[in-house]
Amino acid sequence: MTALDTSPCMTPPMPLPSLRAQALQFLSLPSTQDKATQVRALDLTTWAIDPTEVLPPPAQLPGRPARPLLVHPSQLKTRAVGTLAGRAGLIHALTHIEANAINLALDMVWRFAHMPELFYRDWWQVAQEEALHFELLQQHLLSLGFAYGDFPAHDGLWDMAERTQTDVLARLALVPRTLEARGLDATPAVRNRLISVGDQAGAAILDIILRDEIGHVAIGNRWYAHLCTQRQLNPLTTYAELAQRYHAPQLKGPFNLTARRAAGFTEPELAALQHASHTEPTP
């Protein structure tokens, strides 16, 4: 006869939920406000990151609200920023960019398997900061008497995401390092336009966005360089090939070289950018 084992029963710990699967769920949400709120509220330390997880995509991505109406860029009107409607239209365009930026960062997290764990942590940080940008701009838009969805918008950022959905190298090259890096060039001029009409609050939001976007583009640059090294590719010639293959827009100056250097662009990359655009550099 043996003694009974009276030691307490040890319950195995519950596995942590999947961050990448949650990113896909957030991406599918139709309400951008709900998406931004939930992304900002998520505590990364309570979620597991499994780089080997392969997730089947839903039938349609991303989840979107019924408004704004998405049109071709040629159909968008240019309004004078000195009018209330013109200023609201400008803030609305920026708000829409940030709504797309949340989607792009979430798509990075769920779509591309077999990357280092830090890759997913980096892009989750980007998603949370883009969510903050969206909320700041939407609140400012509401203070002007308008709401997100009141103006039409275009879908250029997500269009490139769809084109590059099968290759993480192409996505890094042509979304954060091309389309989002364009914001580094454009933001100071937009900020000055807001200052010229006395919109100090809007200008302050753009200061936050420019600061954070330098970091976001730097993340894109770092992972692009990582993959080029891993695949034994020349970053300059590979970028040119990818831009041609995926029909990336031709960038035109002036370029914010200070911000681009802070975001990790190399001098050869900046020289190639200026040569391709046939523009003179700006300090």
C-alpha cells in the first residue's frame, strides 16, 4: 500500500494569445476609431509572438468604414487652406493617411512569417504610434466642425500594399522607404501652411507626426538592409529593380535630407534619389 500523493495539482499555464492573429483581427475592423483605440490599448507583454504562424487572410482587407468615399487622386479638389473648409480638407487628408498607416503597420505584423521577433515588435510600435496620430488629427478635425469621412480620399498607400503582399522585401522598399518617407519631405511645408493661417494646434500635431515618422522610416530602412544582407543583394540596385517591377511612383524633390538622414538613408541612397528625380538637394 502506497501513501496518497497530497501535493497540490499544478495546472499548466495557459498559452499567451497570438499577437499576429490579433493584428489581423484589428486590421479587419471596419471602424478606424475602434481600430485605433484597441491598438493603443493592447499591452504587448501579455501576447505571444510566433514568427512561424501562417495566417490565412480574410476575403477582404482591410476593414474600412463606409466613409470616406474613395476616389482616384485626380478627382480630389484642392481647396484654399485659408478657408475653414480648405483647412478641414487638408486635415482630413492627413487623417486618412494615418488611418491607412495603422492598416499598413498591422498588415506587416500578421502577413509576413519567419521574420525575427523584433520585426513584429517594431511594427507593433509603429501601429500604436500611427493610431495616436489618427486620434490627434481626428480630434483636431472635430474641433473644426468636421469628421473623418466628410471628404473623399484616395487609396494609394493601400494599393501599393496589395501589390507587394507576397514579398516582404518589396513591401519594405516601397511602402515605408518610398511612400511613407515622402511624408518626411512634405510635412514641413504642410506645417508651414497651417502656421500661415494661425493653426498652431495643427502644426503641433505635425511636429509629433514628423518626429515619429522619422522613427518609422528608420525601422523600414533597418529591416530592408537586414533582408538585403540576408539575401546577399545590393540595396541600391535592388531598390531600383523593385521600384520598376511594382510601378512605384517617381519621387520628386525637394527632399528633406536632414530627416531622411535621421531615418537611416545612406548618402549613396540619397544621391541616387536626387539623380532619379533630377532635382537639386535641399539642406
